[in-house]
Amino acid sequence: MKSILVLFIAGTSIALALIFAVLQDPGYVRISVGNWLIESNLWVMITLNLLFVFSIVLFFNVKRRLYQSGKSIGSKLGLSGTKRAYNNTQKGFLSLLEGDWGRANKLLSRSATKAGKPVINYLAAAHAANKYGQVKDAESLLKKAYEDNADSSFAIGVVQAQIQLQQEKYEPCLATLLRLRKQQSNHPYVLKLLKKVYVKLEDWQHLVKLMPVLRKDAKIPETKLKKLEHIAWNKLLIQKSDELEKNHENQANTNTLANLWKKMPDHLRFETQTVKTYAEQLIRLNQQNECEVLLRKILNQHWHDELISIYGVIEGKDISSQLITAENWLKERPNNPALLLALGRLTLRNERWEKAMEYFEASKRLQTTQESHAEVCRLSLRLNQANHENMSNFDDLIQTLGLPELPLPEPNPISE
């Protein structure tokens, strides 16, 4: 307050002094420039000069303030844009988690350029666009992600593989994943995606080769791995048999199937379903003797009714020895209906008709199945022990079940 009063007094004093000086002696100033002549008193000229200097100072001062003000406004606007991008990114990721693909794509892609890490926005937006069915947008966003940050090529490749898998583009997806494996050979998620692609492509051969790596690095529960391994090896056996049968190379390439069997992990080679699959493929390839040897060895160590059922329909190198082997098993399992049914069929191969009927009837008494009933009916028809009324029913049942072709006695006429 005091300083303002002092300035006011000083200003008033200077003004009065100037007025007094002007009244005492106004002075005279004359300026001639070419044809121009300016005349004025000294104090007016001094005042004009002071006003001119003051105007220049005021101009530059205003200009400086405007510049600083504009810079401040621009800074505030830029900060506002970054904050908006941050908020939109957060909302975009929330929409992504909620499954609102359209909104997530819109928010994440629009805020990408002002986000702290645009590549993250682009990748998340690409995922959302793909889920929303906008395939071209997803591909475009992946391209932008790579252009923004080529150093993130691995992460971009992982998202690309995910999108290709979702779009059922399995061949391109496989190429992407194999490229990623060159960068990081044991990356858990890449291995999991690779496993899925091999299953979709039914590429069982490469899948079984991948199993050791999956078990070591993919962090998949062992129960799931065992189930997958079981499926892969069984499918591979069937696939290889298909190829051999298609190329009519049954005999020459039996070793192909045998070598595949030897490469199989031990715990699978004694697993019932896998043995059953392998035995069925040997039968397909007309390798019944090899099948008989295999099943005999397996059944001596690990008994299973499904395997004895197969053993009963194959014809080994020595059918007499095959029958003796099965009869020895019967000593340990006298009341096994599956074994008795197999013995009946093996006995038919040895043309012992009455004995075969005994085995079939014994199997039927212990457990009546369609197969045991059908075998009794089929043999009864040939031994003239069926009546006319049931013959058509027996024939229908035999045709429906697809009983194995076995030696049968010559039919006798049925007496009236």
C-alpha cells in the first residue's frame, strides 16, 4: 500500500514539474526532410517520442505473452489428448475382457497413436477385430503393429498365429509357428498352439515327434499329455496303414508299421487299445501271422477280453498250435465267456464242429451276447439243429453282426 502511495506521489510530482516546465518555456523543434517540414515545441516532441518507445515495448511484451500463452494452451491440449488416449485404452481392454469385440476394437485402435505403447493397442485391437469377424481390419492392425515396433515381431507373430488358428487357416498358422520356433524353440505358448495345429491338420507324425518337447517345456498336465499321446499314436498307426493299403504295398512295407510300433513308448505298446489298433491294422494288411504272434505275447503278459476276441478270428501260421495256446489259457480262466467264444471259433478253424458248439453254448450260458447267440445259431443251421421258423431270424442276425468268415460243416437238409 505504501509503495503504491509513493509511486502515486512521485508520478504526480513529475507530471506537475513537466507542466510547469512547459508553461515556463515550451521550447521549439524544427525538422526538415526533403520537401517535408515538421515544427513543434520541445515537450510535445519528447512526449511523442516517449509514446513511440512505449508502443514498441508494449508490442513486444504483448507478443511474448501471447507466445507463452499459446505454448501453455498447446501443452495443456496435448496432455488432455494423452489422458484421453489412456482412458480409452483402459476402456478398450475392459471391453476386450467383457467380450465386446466391436467396442474394444474401436477404442484400442483409435487411441493407439497417442498411447504409451501403440503396439500393445494394435495387437489387442487386432484380436478384437478378428473376434468381431473383421478379418481385413485384424490383418491391417497387425501390419501397423509391426511398422510401429519391428522389435516386437515375436509378440506380433504369436497374435498372428492365434488369429490364423481362429480363422481355421491352419497351413499359414503352421508356417507362422515354425518361424516363431526358430526365434524361441521352447516357448510354452507357441508349443501349445503348434500342438493344436497338428491336431487340426491330423499331422500325427509331427505331433508324436513333438511330444517329448511338450512334456518338457509346454507346461501341460501329464494326464492330458498321456491322452493326447495315446490318440496321436493310434491315429498314426491307422494313417500309415491307410497309406500302405492305398499303395498296395502291404507285404513290402509291413516293416514300416513294425518299425513304427517299435518306436512307440513302452507304456503305450502294452496299452490295450493301442495293441488292439495295431492288431487291426495288421489284419487289414493281411499280416495275420504277425498279428497272432503279437497277441499271443501280449496275452501271456497282460490279459484283456478285447484282445482274445481278436485272437479268436485271426488265422495264424499254425492253427493247431493256436488252438492249444487258447486251451491253455482256459485252464487259468475256465469261466471266461470271451475266451470260450474265441475257442469256439478257433475250433471251427480246426473243423471240430461238435466241440465248437460246446464252446459257443458254454460262452452263451455264462454271458448271452449277440455274438455268442449268433454263432450258436449259425452252427446249428449247419448241424441241422434249427427249425424252419427261426432260420430267417438267424440269417438276419448273422448279416447284421457281420460275423467272421469261418469254416463250417456242409449244410444238411432240414427234415419236415
